[in-house]
Amino acid sequence: MEEFEELVADVFSRKCTSRTVLETITGRWAILALAALHEGPYRFNALRRRVDGVSEKMLSQTLQALERDGMVLREAEHTIPPRVEYSLTPLGREAAERLLPLIAWTEERMPDVVAARERHEAR
């Protein structure tokens, strides 16, 4: 564990592994999955409905990456049919809480973005 205490992350460095974590959590589907899971645990298909437009394959890959990085917990009950539920870990909850203001800002500022796009297109 001592080696990690000396670790200095630098996302601007091509070789830093923190960059891959940043890429994972800021991906379109990951941001939406983290935000949805912040509401509470979801089963896969319910989460897929909540994150409108994500394919089964992309959601599965996203959840696997978030689970690998310690953000999402996958709990499978060995029942028939199997029941799998996804929830946030404390690390994932912290990430989601930092992303939620960005989501709110994006939604609030859409009129400004639309106006900027219209000005750009008019040029």
C-alpha cells in the first residue's frame, strides 16, 4: 500500500492511469448511469429505461468499467430468473455528487447554448 501513498496522479500526462478513470466517468453513458444510480439501486433493464437511448451492449460495458474502477457494485441473487442489481459504492456516490451539478448546469444553460448554436450557424 505504500506505493500508492506516493502516487501522484496527473491527468494531463499521457501515461497516468488517472486519465483512463476520467475518460470512463466522463463518458456520456457513465455520467448518466452514475446520476441515475445516485437516485438508488437499479436492475439492469430499469436502468436501461432510465438512461434513454443507451444500448444494452453499451450499458453493460459502461457498468463493467464503473465496477472495475470501484464506482458501481453489482449484486447478483442466485434466483430463477437471476436478479442483478446495480448500486453506487461510496466512491461512485462521491463521483456522482460531483457530476450532478454539471448536469444541472447543462440543463439550466441550454437556452444560452441554443442561442450560441444559432449565432454560429448564421455565420
